[in-house]
Amino acid sequence: MSETQSVESKKKPTVLFIMHMPPPIHGASVVGQFIKDSELINNAFDCHYINLTTAKNMEDIGKGGIGKIALFLEKVVKVHNAIQSLRPSIIYMTPCTSGGPFVKDNLMLSFAKIFAAVYSRKSRFVIHLHNKGVQTMQDDWKYSVMYRSFFSNMHVILLGESLYADIAKYVKRSNVLICPNGIPDVETHLDEKVQNAVPRVLWLSHIMLTKGLMEFLDALSILNKRGVKFMADFVGGITGEITQAEFEDEIEMRGLSDIVEYHGNKFGRRKDDFLRQADIFVLPSYTEAFPLTILEAMQFALPVVASNVGGISSQIEDGVNGFLLGGKEPIMQNTFRPDPQELADRLERLLCDRELCVRMGQEGRRRYEAHFTLPTFEHNFKQALETVLETPSIDDEHEKTK
């Protein structure tokens, strides 16, 4: 099957999806695969797919090179040909919003807008943001100029209401649709969860400094010095931010070698085994939008301790199904750093109160079932695109101004 794929239809609205799909595996690419595989979405629209990514793996993200430039230009040609031949009702894209990846994605979006102006003026543009960072960069005049062009005549899908603050300077609220992520349920039962004599804290993320790695290790060191009993499992791939040897040195220098275990990357059932064995899930990240790993933790009835950044407050209610770090208001700036002392205090409450731990975990599971299943996401996503189709196209707006 080719990279640009379709479902035959004469009457369905045509949607060109220019989006991230695995590899590498990260939130946006996983959701992209969910969309591509969705029977509901593919039955509702005449769907065509182009993979936006130019990275081979997580370490490759953000890097340049002649090979990447050639691959990018190849994708520009594919987008041109698709818009010229399909004249899609919707052109959908999942761009980054800061750094080098934003510059690349903004360039791709600019090309798509030019092609649509020439071949497909009935097209409506939708960007689906799986990250944040606009508020952090908007004071830089170069970024501000790019953002004004980037968000012009654009419908934006956000993962949570709190994330609107990140783009409020450039996008009217009436042009925003909210569609929280959802994930497929696991074939497990809560009574299969392991009952640990010593509670286990789970880190399920790439081994990155920006995920709050050092602050988490510092918090574990504080807990260990207090005499709190626990084990900590790290599951995730090594990235360019820190080598495995450096990571293991950080563990050893804090005296945590006997209570911290690094297991590498795990997928599928092997990853689920760690979620099933855990008692508490932690994500003290500097910046997030709406992490799928938190939904996975909620699936397995784990209380979550996470930074109150991006849209995480749409997943976790402080004191109800977990604890939020950094204050009551969601943080949009990428300059946030979690406080190891606060993190240690929140973890200690859960580690020393099994009843609280279980109660919060059960509430997380209830919220997952009510709001964050894959069928719920598919329904909301389909509804979002249908809402966009009810709005005027570029050509319609042009006719109004005549």
C-alpha cells in the first residue's frame, strides 16, 4: 500500500491528512496511526494520507542534513500532487509549534496553502496540535511573524481547553475545536494487578532531561533518605539528551542503585506488564500537551503525579485521581521546572497510604472509561471535521467580500 492511500467514495468529503505516523513512536504519531486505522473515520470521509515525518527515530528528531532536505522536498511534491488531483474539502496537518521542527512544518503548510490557492480554493485547513510552545516563543519577533502567517485562515484542534491560552494571541476561540486524545482499552482486569509488598513507582517515558528526569531522581533520593520504602522502574528509550551510562551514573551517585531499575524500551504486552505491576505513575515533565502515557496509567487504575503543564489538568484533577505539580493554574511556558521537594512530598503521601493510592487509581480508571477511550476519540474527531466542513471555504470567504 502506498504512502498516499485512499478509501473509494464518490460522495464523501475528501480529506488529505498530512500527519505524523510511526516510526518514530511518540504521541502525535500514535494518534496519527489511530486515525489512519479508524473504520469510523475512513467510512465518513474519503481519506488520503501522507506521512509528515522526516525522522527515523527519536534521536533523529530536530536534526538536519541533506538527506532530510531531500525527503522534505519529496513530501512537498507529494502534497502538491495530492492537492492538485484530489482538490480536498479539508487539508489536515499535525505540525510542531516551536524550534526547528516548527520552521520545517510552517514551510510545508505554506506550500500547501499556495497549492490550495491555485488548485483547490474550496479547501479548509485544519491543524491538530499535539504540542505547545507558542506562548514561550511569541515574544521573539521572528516567531511572531511566522505564527501570524501559520495560524491565518486556520481551524485548530486542541487536546484540552487549557491549551487555548498557548495560541490565544493568534487564533479566535471560535476557530478552535477541543478533541481530547483517546487510546484503546487493554485486555486486562483490575483484579489481575500485582499486589506489591513494597510499592513500585513507574516512569514510562523516553529518558530525557526535559521529562523531569533529574528532578525525579532527586525526589527519589529525598524519599530514600526519609526511610520511605519503594522501588522505581524506568521504562523508555535512551535519547540524545543523555546516554545510558550517564543515566546510570546519576542513579549511582544518589545511592539509588538498589531501588531503581532501568528496563529499556518496552512495547505492547511487555509495557503493559509494567503498568500492571506498578502502584504509582509519575511524569514531572517540563512541557507536555496531553500525554498518552497518563491515559495508559489511568487505564490501569494508577494514581498519577505529574506537572501541571499544557493540558494535563484535563486528565488529572489534583487530589482526586492524582497530584499536580507547580500550582493550580496550567503552565504554558516551557521554562517550568518541577520542585523535587514537592514531588517527593506528593509521592510520599501515596507511598504511605495504600487506601488513598487505590482510591485515586480507581477514579482515574473511571475517568478513562468516561472520556478517553479510542471510540470516544474517533467520534469526537469525526465530529470536529464535520464541524469544519460547515464553515466557509477560502473561495466562499472571497465571494463574500466581492
